[in-house]
Amino acid sequence: MEPHSNQARPQLWRGMLRWCIPLAFLALVAWLVVREIDSLDLPAMQRSLLQMPLLPTLGIAALALGAVAFTGFIDVILARWLRLAVRGRKVFRLAFIANSLSNTLNLSGAMGSAVRLLGFVSMGVESSRAGALIGMQVLSLPLGLSLLVASTLLLGRVPAITASLAQWLVIAVLAAAILYLPLFCVLTARRGLMRWLPAQHALPSWPLKLQLSLLSLIDWLLAAAVLHACLELAGVPIRSLDLLACFAVASVLGLLSLVPGGIGVFDSILVLALAAFGYGQAASLAGLFLFRICYYVLPLFVGLGIGSGMLARRLPLLDRAGERLRRHPLFRVLDLPASLLANLGIRLLAVLTFAAGALLLASAAIPAVREHIEVVRDLLPLAAIESAYWLSILSGVLLLGLGRGIDGRLRLAYRLAMPLLLLSAVLALTKGLHYAEALFLLGVAGLLRLRKREFSQAAMSLSSTVTFGWFAGLLAVVAIFFAIGIGSVFGDDSFDLLYFGVDGHSSRLARGLVAALIGLITYLIWQFFAVRRAPLKLPDREELLRARRLFEEFGGGEFAHLCFMRDKYLFWSADGHAVMACGAVRDRLVALGSPCGSEAARRRAILDFRRFADAQDRVPVFYEVFERDLSLYHDLGFDLFKLGELAIIPLAEFNLSGKRWEDLRHALNRSAREQLDFELIEPPFDTVLMSELEQVSEQWLADKSAREKGFSLGRFDRDYLEWGQIAIVRRAGEIIAFANVLPAYGPGGVLSIDLMRHVADAPRGTMDFLFARIMLWGKEHGHDHFSLGMAPLSRVGDNPYARINERLAALAFEYGGRIYNYQGLRRYKEKFAPQWVGAYLAYPRGLWVPGLLLDIAALVAGGYRRFLLGGRHGS
């Protein structure tokens, strides 16, 4: 265990540092901001934002898109250097998608690398060459920043963002950043440090290093130019050298913080640096906010749109690329971001929908600019403005809630979110000419429209931790809005709920609280009634007869007859040529055994079942599938867990002679002395017979302190027993034992029995006698095999290479005799020398097996309440 612990310790420390460094930077910056910055004039900042002209703003947005796209030239140069057989246009497009996502969602530097890696491998590029391009691209990006910092220090333009020790620390960090360029040039010339390059490939040449340095410098200058334009538009007449100095310092510290996009760190340092040069804080914040929108959010939207179209055409290639990358060492680091890309944007779109709702509430909580209200009032009646304000709050709360539905790919959530976003964009203009807010809402609606086909879910789980997390976020945002509203009302001595006017923000906000409350109640009612899964319908007699005809034609498997208990649902394939019985517990949809039908139809039925479960936000599970079908489940993406082994006796070998059948032979001989008679009766059964059988069953249950089970086990039910034969043992005319026979449906079927009940004073060997007579009958009637049933956990995890879950199950088999007689059951069945066939649980990858087994145990017991109340095996 020691080597493993030593290996895990550095990984633990790296994981802790990944969280501690960003948090430490954020804490330090927060302390500096509180200490150094003056009280902010938020209304002045809002005024600066809203007074920005539209056409110059659109021009800055176009410049920002070009700046983000320019970074792709580094990828193109590196692709040519590595001689990748990919067109430059495709490399450039992939780079834009990667850069737009990594700017905002950078997970410790992994997001852009993951996008590139998955994209290149899907295009047929060797993973080693794709990894080499990624490595060089990551190393090349800071080269231009290093040159920019060097220029800043040489010109003596370092802003004094704080005094004494902290300022010297900033200078030391900048000096270290300057060293990056020479270190890059020296270290990339050493073969030992560049071992990740493809074999026999030359090291980076000096012309290549010069090209990368110049491209990186232009890239950083373009980003600074976008920031400069945003500040100028916000009313900050900044000098270029001051801007470059502030931008360089903020960018270096933002990169070192490891915070995605440098959010919080870059912004705070930049505002402090600008304040040190004497520029106004409110206008600087307004310009910085515009920079975040243009350089980060807008390219993210465009990148998601382009990436969505690219992935829609390459999904099969991406699946194969993912399988290839799992064997690549780099994929262990990039697994999470790459999986986020493969599921491009659904979770992000859910967050954006939630953010749209939060934005609507935030804009309602902040007083509107008086000049904009007056302009709107000249065009529209006051009632329309007030109604728009009220409706935007209602829409905001609904969008907060619909974020969960978007995350769950709920079709109904998409259909509601789209018109709400479009309506909210109109309301944003109506209530106060909020152009930026309207553009954001339209952008989210556009991204949702691009992924329309992904929203195929018909229902979702209302009790999962994911749902509770989204609901907690909804309540938190609404609670903050209520706190702001109540604080505004109590802080306004002239508050009048019925006052309507330009200056009536408190009154308008108080009326908005009612809208928020109505929205919250409306969403909860909608979620409870509209998002709930449709109840599964138990089969009627006509459907059961249809299933039996299919069993008789194609074979029913070991569990076909159990569907006649009518405690399970029948799931039919889309073409109606295959069927399976299934049950539901929590969010699991558990199929009993494999589908019954033709070979081609069985495969389609498994896929149809999985799609149906996905649409209902349920987990598809197949309980007790056998060895002959394992390749089918493996190919369809299921993991497997061994449940035990099924004991099968070839009836051609059964003849009661020899040592193998000694116990059964003795049971037959003893039955003559005990005056036991065997009878196999056909349905329909008369009422008197069923009453006698029920008495035997109740006595057996009382003697065993057991309860009736279900799902994979039969129970005493008159309707169920009417579907098949019953084997009876009488003593002096009195029924003392019985078992219902499970027919061997179709070609190659297996004969078996389900219920095995006897009275307490039945002679020893009565059940062996029953077994022997049924097997003799089966052999006489041309049946090939007889099943003795399962030996749970038999031969599970019995070697050191088995999976950890199966090795834990092996401990239960060895030491769990007090709970269930696992070993005794195996020994009893082994005396017949049967053929053992493995039985497995097939489940989607990544699920916790012990939790699945608990759910199935509860399903067999009849629900968690009965399962937790106890009761032993009842069949």
C-alpha cells in the first residue's frame, strides 16, 4: 500500500494547489481593492454603460472577434511545422473554437488544449502530433506578454497599485515574466526537455521561435487595443503607454492566479492600476465591463455556434476519437474538458439560461437611467413601461427555473425558454432601452436554437441532487432580489405602492416582488405537474397474450413467464418484434433479463430501451443477463457486474442412475414409503384447489418468517398461477408441497420452476422428489434443459484481478451466511453437477454498483419501505 500512497500524495497536493492558488489570489486582490480603491459611484458606472453609442460598440465587438481569431495563426504555423495533413482553414476554425472557450472556461489551462486534442484526433491526426501542437501552442502564447512586460519595465511605466512590500512583489513577478522569453528559447533547444515531440522531428528553429514571438506579441497588442477602445468609449481618455503598462501587469497576475479568464483578479488589478495613473474608477469599470462582454462573452457565443455545427457533422468521429484518446497519457489531464466539449454547450447553455434570468432580476433591482425612461415614455404609455418591468421580473424567475430543464435536455423546457428569451429581449428595450441586455438574451436564444435537436427528453428526475442544486440556486437569486427590494422599500420614506412615474423605482420594485413570487409559484406548479414522468402502464390480458405468442415463436428466456405476474411493465421495441419486462425504482428503469424476439430485434430493443430511459431521465439497467449476450451489451456501451451463476441441467444426461443422482433416487424411493403422490395439473384450476395451495403457501411463509417478493421472483397470485402448470405433491390425498412450472418457451427453451412451497411437517426429501419428477416429465416431453435457478454471488470476484466491486461481493459470499445462505445454496445445487452459466448486471458506465444492487433489492422486495422493514427471501 505504501507505493500507492506515495504516488497519490503528489496528486492530492496538486489538486489542493489547483484550488488554493486561485482562492489565495482572489483573497489578496479583494484585500487590495478594499484597502486601495475609493467608494465606487455605481450609478455613474451604469450611466457610462448606457450612454455608449451602438455603432461604435458593434465596431469594438467586431475588433474583439478578430483579435480572438488572430490567435489561430499560431496554430496554423505550428500545424505546418509539424506537417499535419489538415487544411489551414480547418486548423484556424478549430483554434477559434478552442480560444473562445478557453478565454472564459479555462480549467487550469486544460479547456483549450482539450478542444484542440479532441478536434485534431477526430480529423485523423495522430495523438502524438496533436499533443505536440498543443504543447507548443501553450508554450508560445506567453511570449508576446513577456515582450510587453519587458517594454513596460524599460519605459518605467509600472503603475503603483499599492505601497511598500506588495508593489515590490508585483515588480518581482513582472521581472520573472520577462525571463520567460529567453527561457523558452533556451529550453526548447534541448532534446531531453522536448521528448514529447514526435520521434525524429526537428527541434523548433530560431525562425520559428521568432515567428511565434511576433504572432504572440500582436495577439496581446490586439487584446490591449480592444480594451483601449472600450475604455475610450466609456469616457476614459487613456494614453496608450499607460494602457499597455496596466494591461501587462493585470494580464501577468491574471495568468498566475489560474482563475478562469482571470475573472476578478485581472479586473481588480486593472482598475487599481488605472486609478494609480489617475483615471476615474466608475468609467474604468464601465469600460472593463464592455471589454469582458466583447472579448470574452461574444466570442464564446460565436465559438459555441461554430463548434455546434462542426460537432453535429463529426459526432461519430468524435466518439472514435474519444476512445483513441483514452489510451493517450494527455487525456487523463484533459478528460473532463474534452467530455464537456463532446457534450458541447448543453450545461453551459443551461447556465446561460439561468444567467439570463438573473440578469433580468438584476436589471430590475438597479434604478433605470432617467433619460432612457423619458425617451421610452415619449414613445409608449406609462402602463406599457410598467407592465414591461413587471413581466420581465416574472420571465426572469421562470428562466432561472428553466435552466434545470435545459441542463436535462427537456424538450418542454426548450419550448418555453425560447419565447421567454425573445419576449424578455423586447421587454428589455421597452422598460428602458437596455440594448446590451436585449442582445445577451437574443444571443442565448440563438445558441439554444442551434442545439434544438438535442432537447429530446420528455421528463426528468425531480428528486436528484442535480435538481436540488439548481433549485437552491433559483431560491438564492430570488432571495437576494427580495432582500434588495425590501431594503429599497424600507429605505424610501416616500414609498407608495401605487405610485407610477419615472422616479418611482421603490414602488416599481415592490410591485416586482409580487411578480417574482408569482413566477416562483408558477414554476413550482409547472415543474411538479409538467415535468413528472408519465406513469408506466401495467399490461392487460391482450398484451400478455401477444407477448406469449412471441415467446413461443422466438423463445422467452429464463424470465419470460414472470411477466404474467403483472407487477412489471412490458417494453416493446419500436418495430414490435421484441419485448422485455421491466420495473421502476427511484430513477432506475430495470429490465429483467434480455429482450425476447428475433436476433436483430433484440439488439434494436436494447437501444430503444436505452433511448426511452434517457428520454425519461432514468438509468437503464438490465438485471440477470447471461453469458451468451455479453458481447451485445458491451458493444452497446454497458458495463458488466457478475451477479452469480445459473445452474442448468441437460435433461439428456438425467437418468437417476449413478452417484450423481443418488439424492434424487433416494427421494423417489422414500416417496413410496411416505405414500407421496406426484401430479402435474393444467389450468384452469378450480377454487378449492387454489385455496388448498394458498394454505400451504401461507404456512410456508409463516414458518420462514418471510414475505412475498416480486419482480424476479414469483409470488402466490391466483391470476399468475393460471398461466402455467402446477406440480403438486400429496400425502394421503392432502397437498403438502407444490411448485409452479415455468414453461420452456420456443426453440432451445429452458424448463424451470418458480414458487416452491411446502408444509412444515413435509417428509425430508419432499422437494428433491418434486424436482426429480418434474425433470423426468420434462425429459419425456422432449425438453432439453432444466434450470435449478441462481446461486447468487457464486464465483464472483474469486481472483485477485477481479474488479473491486466484485471482490467486495466475494467477501459477502464468504462471510455473509448469517444474512443469506449463499454457500449453502451453491452446495445444494452443485450436488446435481449442473452446467454453471454466469449471470450479470448490465449498466451504463460510471454508476455506483452497490447503489444499483440496493435499488434492485428494493424493487424485488416491493419498494424501499418493505425492503427496509426486513423479511427474508420469500420464494
